[in-house]
Amino acid sequence: MTTTTAPRPPIGAEARPASAWRRRPVAWLLRTLILLLLGVALALAARVALVRSGPALQPWHTFVPKELGATELDSSDWARYVAVEAELFEAIRREVSLALDADGTDGPNRYHPASAVYAPGLPTDWNRSYSTPPEGDPAGAVVLLHGLTDSPYSLRHIAARYRERGFHTVGIRLPHHGTVPGALTAADWRDWMAATRLAVREATERSGPMGAKAPLHIVGFSMGGALAVKYTIDALGDAELRVPDRVILISPMVGITRFAQFAGLAGLPAVLPAFSKAAWLGILPEFNPFKFNSFPVNAARQAHRLSTALRQQVLLASRDGSLAAMPPVLTFQSVMDFTVSTPAIIDALYAHLPVNGSELVLFDVNRNVKLGMLMRPSAERAVERVVSPPPRAYRLTVIATGPDGSSAVVERTTAAGDRDEDVRELDVEYPDEIFSLSHVALPFPLDDPLYGLRPSSDEYGANLGAIMARGERGTLIVHLDAIFRIASNPFFPIVIERIDAAIDDPKPLRPALPRWIPALPPPTSPKYPELPSEASAP
């Protein structure tokens, strides 16, 4: 007779009641929660220590001018917006500039009347909104939307081209920009959207004899690109909003850093007056006349909210079919962008566009630059990593160096629906001293007075893009990467060439999509790389 012996329970199990086993998950969760809280507390303590050791806040950080909100903007016209804008700059003169002048404060800041970069004293104060007619009757109208912490200066060269081509140009200073960095502590992205709608109303009214039938283009740089796309999709479903005929995007902010999701945590200590500096991710002197150097936490938070709302809207519009009416989108983007996500532009926008004549122009790295092991392998494979294989529903153009080891540049183009690539040699060169373009470089030619690598003049008080600094770290008032970053575009003529083509063909017919092009499923969970905010831009 065989006797079966039951397996013995683990040592100590017979002495442990069943309720103890049920309590183990609760205890584990409690320990995890305690560790999590300790981690947050340590992070906040480190943040407080960093804040206390940082530079002091200046009047341009603490003064917050009163802007029109979204509801007021939707009921306003251009004349009222410009009048309120003038009041804002007068308030800054009283509260900031005169205060600096009275206490003898000097130095490289844009608010001191004696400074070389004092914007009101420059030939043109590009912090102001403008609505400028061309010579003769307008052939159309264009709205130009600048980026985060930026001003209408960033799109002035493209605006000039549109004026030459007979377009009325509307360059709006988006709310909370162009004045003082402190204004961004009170910003709300919905105010920027309302200002975009106001600018389109102004452009429509100034379109000339054709009125609403005249071509309407929207050009958006960085955050302005996100606003341009979101406005266009909003207009597809709202009969009161005018749908543009063309959307031109330059380094559009479709996807940004995940850190922006938690930027609010970095600003938590600011609820206490002693730690008010915690409301800032960067506190710097304001030596740029047309762009903020300092960067508040709220700017990152609002940028994240805008880009998240945009991606969700694109996905919904793609699923319900309303994106089929989207006008052609022309985008210029550097494959190496340290501010916005190049993969997000492709996966979260272009993958959903219909076959409507859209084009994506990518600027590759300089593969012939002699940097050896200093170049990351991922940078050399950047185009291959971000671009899906053909066929595609949009035209893809890659601007890159040729295969012969020279600085000559070629244009590699794959038309929508095609698999074959056409190659054309261009009459431009990739400068040997530039290994890639940057987020901030694309809208500026090399001879731009402020950002150009080879500036044509010093009419704006500084040549920030031409500084070639060498020395020891810790000596300058800014990080070296802010100076090291290229701020102008050797391929700017290519940008203008493409815009000219869009003007010549304002309402193109959508090409037929060949049957063998596979369906483009929307990405379910796109992943975007960790990227910094625009605070480091020059």
C-alpha cells in the first residue's frame, strides 16, 4: 500500500493567518507610496535649493501686463487689439524701463532706454503686430504666427516675400509675447488660438476686391505651427471660420518634451513668496530685443496643453473623415531638432493627411563635415529613422549633401504615391562650419542682421547669430550651447522657392492616389523622444 504525503507548507505558513496574506499587497502599495512621496519631497527640496542659488528676479520677470483674454479677443477687431497692445508697451515703459533708468541699472537688457538692444529705439520694433498692404490691390492675404517666447520678427523675411508677391501680410504679436517674460506666467494657450482667429478675420478683411475668395495662407513657426494646424482643423468644422487655402509650417510644435507634462510640479514651491523664482525654468538677462531669454514654467505647461490638444484633434478628425477636406500642408523641418519632435510631425500629422498635395521638406545633417567620432551615429541615420518607407500620401523632399564627399547639396524627392526617388543637384552648399540645422534656424537667411551667420548689418543692436565664442565655461552670462546653436539657414532660398510655388498654385487640385498605396493606419500610441523646451533658443 502506497502512502501519499501531502506537500508541506512553507516554513512559518502554518502560523500565518490567511488575512496576513491579504494584507501583503496593501503593505507593498503603502511602502511604494511612501517611497514615491519621499522622492517627490527630495526633488522639491533640490528644486528649492536650485532656486535659492539662482539669479534674482528682475522687473521684467515680476511685472505682468494685462492682455485681452480669449472671450475678449473673439469679440474684438484688429484696431482694438493694436490699441490695447500700445497700452501694454506704454505700461512697460512706465513700470520697467523708467524704473531701470531711475535706479541707474544698466547692462545688456532690452528694457533700459540706453541699451543698444532697447527695442523702441531700433529702426523697427518687431515686437509689435503689423497689418501691411502690398503695392496695388492685394492678390491674397497671409497670416504669420510666431513661436513661443518669440515675436513677429521671426517671420519677417517670409512676410517680405509675400508682400513682394502681392499679398497683404498680417503678423500678429501673440498675447503674452513681445512685452516682458513675466507676461507668460499668466498665459493660456486658448488666448493664442483666439488671437489666431482675430488675425484671420483681419486678413480676410484686407484681401482686396476678391474678399473671402482671395487666396488665404497661414504660416506658422514652432508654436505658431501648432496654432496654424489647429485653427485649420477647427475651421473645417465651423462655418464661421475661414479655411485657409495653404498651411505653411516651419519647425511646427506638434510634439514636445514629456517634461512639460510635469512642469507644474517644478513650479510648486512658487506658491510661497520666498520661492517665487520656482515659477521659472530659466532666469537670464534679456539681451535679445525680439525674443525672451527667460522661460517660465507656465510657458512649458501651456505649450504641452496646446500640442496635446492638437494631436488628439488630428486623430479624431482622421477617424471621422473630416480631415479629408484639409488644405495642402507644406512643412520645413530639420531632422535634428532639439526643441520639437521630428517623428511627431510625421507620425501625428503627416500620417493622417489626405492626398491633397502636401509636402514635407527635411533638412539632413552635413554628412561630409569632418567631425569623426564627435558625430552621434543616430544623427547620421536620422532620416532613415524618422521617415516611413514609400509609397506615402505626401511628397517627401530631403535636402542633403551629395555622395561625392563635397559640400554640394542635392534634393532627393519622392512624389506622393511613388516609390522612386528623383535627385536634383542644387546651386547651394552646406557650409563646412555647420554640421546640422537647428529648430530656430529655418526662418532666417544667413545675412539676417540679428541671427545671421553672416549678418548684413548691426541695425538691431547685436549680431547674436555670428558670435564665435571661445573661452572658459562659467564666464558668460548664458550657456555656451545658446551661442553654439546655429540660428540661420543656409538653405533659406529653398524655403522661399517652395513658398513661391505655393503662391503660384494657391488652390491645387488633389492628385489621385494610386490603388496600390496601402492604407495609412493612425498611430495608436506614438512615442516622442525627450526634448527640452525653447528656453535655450537664442
